Amino acid sequence: MPSLPVAPRPLNHSERAVLEHLLTADFPGASALRSQLDRTEVVAVWAPGSVSVDLRVREPARPAALPSRLVPVDAHVHDRSGAHTGELLVWLDAGTTLSALEYAWTTDEMPTCLPPVDRVRVRVR
């Protein structure tokens, strides 16, 4: 299913907090990706009511040089009781700039908001 375009807007508080949290991981290219956050905007949602979004980094941006289209972190989401409820993925455009934030859930209901960062366990792959 194609994304639904939206008028470009800055990252909201939750999107920014989650991306900052995931990019605290120590991997090659992380600092370049962190430097892009102030220039990153949301340009589409993945579905009505979805918290997964497509991103665009406005120029000029310091590119990362990652070999993959996916940031190399495992970011598992857990509920208050510690049960695994999903994971967060950060996608890149040709390994250089932020292009999407995905919340892949394992529950019956689609999440209506991003998780608080204290419920996200981040580990470099």
C-alpha cells in the first residue's frame, strides 16, 4: 500500500524523541544521522491513523555512509509488564539520509501513538 502524502511538517515531539533515542546507539554514521534531525520533516503517513511516517531531510544535510537502507539497531518495544509489543525501524535513502520511521507492532491493535522511549530497548546489530 502506498503512503499517504501530507503537507510537509516538522517532526512532532514523539517522532523526534524516538529518533533521537534510536540514534544514540554507537554505529558508524550515527552522528551524521543525528545531525539531520533538525532538517527532517514528515512528508507522508503509511496509512490512516498510522504512526509510521515517510521522512525527507532538507538540504544541505551531512550524509551518512551506511551499507544498508536500514539503520543497524534493534529497537524492541515493551509494555509496562515487559512483554514485547513491537519494534521500531529507521529507514534510509540509499544509506545516506533518513527516509522513514516504522513502528512494526505485534499486538492485535495498531498503535495510535509512538511508544515512550523508556519502553524501547535499543541495541546495535
